Amino acid sequence: MSDPDLALPQDEAKDRNFITALARGLDVLRCYKRGEVLLSNTDISERTGLPKATVSRLTHTLCQLDYLVVDNGTGSYRLGAGVLQLGFGVLASMDICDRAPGVLKDLRNGPNSYITAALGEAFRDKVIYMSVYRSREDVSLSMHVGSRLPLFFSAIGRAILVGMTEEQRETAFQVGAAEHPELADAQRQSYENAKAEFDACGFCSSYGDWRSDVNGIAVPVYSLNASRVFGLNVGGPSFHVKKKQLETHYAPMLTEAAARLNLRP
């Protein structure tokens, strides 16, 4: 059964400029999950829904480009140095990521040792964590760079939606409806509630909406030319991170932190 996160846009066939082969190759690279080192052609075929013969050609090409490396003992593949170079190159080009660690550390070092702070950006119907400062406790949320949260039902996702232009937001709604048609109305309603909350309080929240055991609040921040919107959040296990403390103590800290990162003209 293929992974729905790897599904290509439904209007792919209508886009004459869409390079399917490139998209398939990127899908192969996205198959690897945290903690996984080796994947076989069969594993990749099952996750992407692509025929094994197609996967074999893709993995061969990616090996030639150093994005994959074949393990001679098993015949499986691991990610190569090319992927690391690509990933770090992308992160290095994002000025906001260079400035984020200090801001996130200050948020994490507040009075509640269970707080995790993170910066993320939307990708399709998800938010990808780009920088994370995990809590000071051994028992905490298992969040890391690359973690994915729902765009429409997490605090950080709602903050990003609030910060988007109307055109960007409508595109996000279309992607969300294509991925989960049964949730299309709920996704739009979640945004409407988040917008009202942000207008009234200056932040967006999620108290058990994404996960029943997680509370969090978030605000939008922007790239230098305002072309990209990110989300900045704080949160943690609901047993230790309460709504009152988030809204009375951490909300002002979050607003100040966003001002330090926010370079929108």
C-alpha cells in the first residue's frame, strides 16, 4: 500500500510543464523515515506505488548521482552524501533558520522545563519542523528537525495559515481537500476559528486537537521579502504544560520571539 504523503498532485497529467520522472525520483528520496538506514526496491515500490522496474531505474540513477548508495551485502539502498549536501544547502539559504536557534533556546529555557520550541514551514498539508529546541526533561515530545505536524489541526499549522496570503491559503485548502476530502469543511472551519483567535489574542492554539496529550500555541513569522511564512511554536505534554501558563506567560514570550525573527517589511 503506497504512502499517501508521497502521492502526486491530481492535476499532474494536466500540467504540461510537470516532469513526472523528477517527481518520482524525489518520491524515492522521501521514502526514508527517521531511524531507517536501508530500503530495498521492494520497500520503495510499496511506499510509492510505483512498479518495481521503475523503482529499479530510479534507484540506479540516484546512485549514479550520489543521492543513494547501494549496500553490496543486501542490495538495499541508503541515503548518500548528495542528499545531505542538498538538505544543508537549503537550510543554509534560509536566513531565518540561522537566527532561529538562539530564539528557540530562549523560549525553551523558560520556567517550564517540559516546553519544546520549534520553527516550521508548510509543505502540502503538513508542517515540517526546520529547527527545534527540545525540552529539558528526559520524558518529552519526540520532536526533531523533519518532524511533520498537520497543517490544519496543529497550533503551528494554524499560525502559518493565518500568516499566508489569501492565494497561498486557498492553494493549501485545495491540497488539503485533495488529500482528505472528508475533512475539507473541518479544515476551513479550523482556519476560521484560528483567525478569530489570532485577532483576539495574538496567537493560535491547539489543546489536544492534534494529539490528545499535547498543548501548544504558535504565531506566524516571515522571511526577509515576505515571500515565505513560517510558524513559531511552544508546547509540550498536556499533563505538564497547561493552557493557563501558555497563554499568560509564554504568549508574550512568543510574540517577542517572533518580533526578533520577523523581518517582514
